[in-house]
Amino acid sequence: MSGPLDDPRLARGMAAQMELRRGALAGGARPIGWKVGFGAPAGLAKLKIAAPIVGFLLDRNVVASGGTVAISRFAMPVAEPEIAVEIGTDLPGGGDEAAAAAAIAALGPAIELADFSPLDDPEPILSGNIFHRHVIFGPRMPRPNGDTTGLVSTVLRDGTSVPAPDDVTANTGGLVRIVRHVADTLAALGETLRAGDVIIAGSITPPLMLGAEDRLLAHRLAPIGEVTVRFS
């Protein structure tokens, strides 16, 4: 059975990323969870990978909902409306999907902001933590086993609706599979997915390239709630 880091590009990229994370933690940052990227079919094909790549989240990169981010500092600003998956119990690697489902405590809307670069090699992408810059979280609601039944995503860009799939996991793949993949990837690095960690599970819509005209992005995940971010 193949492991999540059998590809040498992924192994080298994740090793560099973990060094980056250790340096940030040594500097006082607090870990809050993980992210996945390039999990949509186009992303998998672009990087020639079989599963999403994994990055980390830190408290210092969190922006409160309704806050303002100066995207003028970014070379290529991108926003991604996502689902935040809160983990309720420690999940070691090597488990099955039933264990991964049981580890999910709650779901909620999130927005990730990234400073994109048109790379097609996963090693440098991983080394730079998958372009991550900020994450904005909305409210969360208990959803046993990560059940997305009945969830509806509405994305508003300066008040104009952005097309979103009826199935909130159509572009990302199922949340249980994502949680299991993150746990297995962390285990390969000597880490563990912990209770209290939050995983942002990938963009529900295609990534939104932002420009100077953008001022407000809202992501409503009914019936749970809404998260917003302003731009300057």
C-alpha cells in the first residue's frame, strides 16, 4: 500500500514545510490546524498527484470575520470559500474512514486568502505552505461524522453571487476522506491530528482571483452561518 509521501517531491516539500512550521512555533506562533490544497481534479492533474497536498495553519494568520486585509501587499491575491472541519478527538494515521468520520466534531464556513504563484511542482508549493496567507473563520455547528447533507454554500463577491456547486464537496472530495488523508500525512511526518485542530478542506468554488476593485467577500454556509472579509 502506498503512503502519502512516497512521491519524493512531496516528501522533500513536506520536510521543508515542517522546518518552516517549527521555526514559526519557536518564534511564538500557536498551531491551530491544517489545510489541504489542489484537491480538485484540475489541481491534482496540474501537480500530477493522487491526493490533495497538506499545509499548516497558525494563530497569527487568523483574521476575524468582518476584518480587513490589505491584498495590495500580495503579488497575486486569491480567495477560496471553504468548509472548516473541527476535529473532536485525536486521530492517529492508518485508521479507516469510520474512525476519521467519528473524529469530526463540527463544520463551519471559512475563507482562505493566498498569494498565488503559477507553479506546477508540488515541492516548492509545499515548501512555502501552499501560498497560505490568512484564514477567516465563521461560526461552527456540530455535524456528526462530517455530514454535509443539506448544507448550501452561497458566495457573494461585492454583493454579486459567485456560482457554487449544489454539492459543497463537489470540488474538494468528501470531508471524511480529507480528514483521513491529513491524519495519514501527519503520521508520516511523526505528527498527529489532534482534538481541537481545524482543517480547511479546499475551495468549494474555483479559486477567486482578486483585484483592486474587490472590497468584500462573503461565504454563507446555510444553515450554519456566514463569514466575511473586506479588502483594501
